[in-house]
Amino acid sequence: MLEKALDTIAEKILALDESSLSSLWGKYKDKMEGFETSKEWEKAVIIFFIINSVRVKNHIFNEQIINRQEKEQNTKKSQEELPPYLKIVK
């Protein structure tokens, strides 16, 4: 049941727009830094780290896409440098 709840939360977070979340980053950073013994402070900490998690996830995702594209381009270049495939015909 706990895993299902976490999965549902993750799906909802993935549906959020990073730029909208990033615009809230400063607000929740300030709330987090102003420690209080309240549920509001605790929620602010969780929200701050959710925003950071989405930003980190997107950064890693974009890096991996770029790396794959570069790898494909390098593979194509190295294949172009090889002599054409030769076949013996009798």
C-alpha cells in the first residue's frame, strides 16, 4: 500500500511543469531556512526537496539524451571512415 501511494505521488509530481516548480523554489527555500516547529515548515521542506528532485531528474535526463546523441553521431562518423563492405563474388 505504501509503494502504491508513493507511485501515485510520483506520477502526480512528474505531471508538474519544471519551470512552474522552479518559480516556487525561492519561496520554499526561504520557508525551509526559517525553522519553525510546525507542520507548515515540515511541508515546506518536503516541497523544497520535491522541486529539487524534479530539477535533478530533468538535468540527468537531458544529460543522458545529449550523451546518447553524441555517441550515435560518433558511431556514424566512425562507420563513414571505414572502407566500404567488400563481398567476394564467384
